[in-house]
Amino acid sequence: MVLVGLSILGVVLGAVQNGSRSQEHVDRVTSTVRSVIMPVGLVLNSISRSTNSFVTGTLSATKLVEENRRLKAMEQVYATYSERIELLKSENDTLRTMQGFGPVKGKKRIPAVVYGFSINENRLTINVGSNQGIKAGCAVESAEGLVGTVEDVEPNRSQVLMLTSAGLQPNAKGKAVLIGAFDVNRNPPPAGLLRGENSSTLTLTFMDPKAPVQIGDLIVTSGYSEKIPQGLIIGRVIQLDPSEEFGTLKARVYPAFSLGRLEVVYVLI
């Protein structure tokens, strides 16, 4: 009886739907069913999409973490590589400049790496010593100019007293070593004695208060010292202080070398 009733109901509903379709409108039964089913379907569809996104995101999280780690590792490698390239470029520029200086008569350049600074004492520590033929009093220069003189020597390292150190540099016997210098922009070039004034300035004293020295003139070593050859660049004149009363002319000189760029120096032996 139930099957017969359901069959009759199906026939009746089919006839109603066909009649409504022939009249180009939806029958009430279908409309009612859609009204009940569609909201539920939309909710279920939204839940399904959210669940799918969550599952997809969870499965992708591990891959994203690994990718992030890989990118960070690559960034560190690139930073290290770039730093190394800059260092090699700086060293290459230094070597090219030093080659432009040409040979120093009777001297040989021994390359050294600066690995220690003592700003208060105006000293450097370099990685060559007596095993490489270094001796106290030897001149030390950079690609920019004279840096100072060797003070203490050990087998594989040395202490360098910079030009900017106040006072005169002592030699191995504790006696003062006078650094002679002259102004190459004048003819004949007036000569004087050089000493450090502070961490950034030198003083060159001429025995003639009317010496023809001008601001901007280039000062080089005079070669009157046994271990400091002639012609090494010292710096340029930035101020003049004549004193006719004492019969002198003091020229303040800005050193050519830059402390921040002292990575490689050369000892003249």
C-alpha cells in the first residue's frame, strides 16, 4: 500500500511540475523545497570551503617554514659574500696604489696586516716581525702615505708608533729619532722637523720664519734619517704659525693616511 501511495504521489508531483514547466514557472512544491534546502546548502558549502582552506594551509605550513629558512640562509651567504668582495676590492685598490708609488731605492716593501689598534697610544700591531727582517725604526707606509715607524719587534709581530703620536719617536736604544720633511711645492724645498701634535694633526717646524710655505702644500720625508727614505708622502699643510721672535715657522699638517682604512701596510726594510 505504501509503495502504491508513493507511486501515485510521484505521478501527481510529476504532472504538477510538468504543467508548471509548460507554463514557464516553478511549481509551489519545488519552490518550497528549494527554500528549505538552499540556505542549508549554502552554509554547508561555506563550511566545506573553509575546511578545505584550513587543511591546505596546514599541509603547506611546513613547506613555507622550510622555504623561509632556505631564503634566510641564502641571505646570510650573500651578505658574507658581498663583504668578502668589498674587502678584496679594497685590498686590490691598495695594491694598485702601492704599485703606482714605484720602488724605493735601497728598500724592500714587506706587506703586513694590521690586526690591533691602541688609539690612546697611537700604536698599531702588525703581523710581521724579526722573522721577516723587521727592525725597530723602519718606516711603515700605507697606500696613502707614511703611517709611522716600527717601535717594538717580536718574532712574528711588531708595534708601530704612528706619526700622530705626540713627541718624537724613540729608536731601539731609547734615543729620539727626528723625522725630517720638506715642502715639495717650493723650489728650493724648505726643510723642517716633524712631530705629532694630536691624534689627527702633525707639526712641522721650519727654522726660517719666512720659509715660502703655503696652505695646501704637499709635505714628504726628506730622507735625512737612515731608515726613513726620501719622498714618502706625509700630508698637506692646513695652517701656518710664523714666530719671528723665536725664528721659526710652524706648519700644521694633516696626515695623508686614514686610520679607518689601515688594513694593509708595508714596512720598508
